[in-house]
Amino acid sequence: MSAADSFALVEDADPALIYLIFTWLRKRYADHDNSDAVIGRLVAISSRGSVAKKMKEGQADPVAQWFEENYSYRTLEAKDFIELIIEKLEG
């Protein structure tokens, strides 16, 4: 998926979801062999439009604060992480 395609998905997403997913990716791929590619893609997406502003909003969101107080980004696998966050956002 290109950065433009990814941006189209992120553009309308909930700020807390954007913040949590981007942070999860940064934490999980920090020591990975492909970290340059993953982090590079995140930078390309977050430098467009209002993504950086939404990430700041998302960081202050109670759901993001709840997650960071109770869980670790590095311990949850992708599926478990997304299910937990979506359940909390929809709840």
C-alpha cells in the first residue's frame, strides 16, 4: 500500500485510533530489521494533512491514556491490540 493510499484511510480515522496504531507500530518495529521502512512510511503519512494534529488529539484521548496506563505496546500482538482498542473505542 502506498503512503497516499494509507493516508486516505488515516484521514478519516478516530484520532485515538491513529495515535495508538502509529505508536504501536513505532514501538513494535523499533528493533526490527525492517524498521527503516516501517518508520519511514509512518513519517510519510504523518507529514500529510492533519495527521500530526490528529495524533496529538489522540494522545490526549482518555482511551489512549487508559491503554498506556494498563498495557504495553510491545506485549500485544497485532490482532489482540486492534481488537482491544476497537472494543474500547466502540464501548
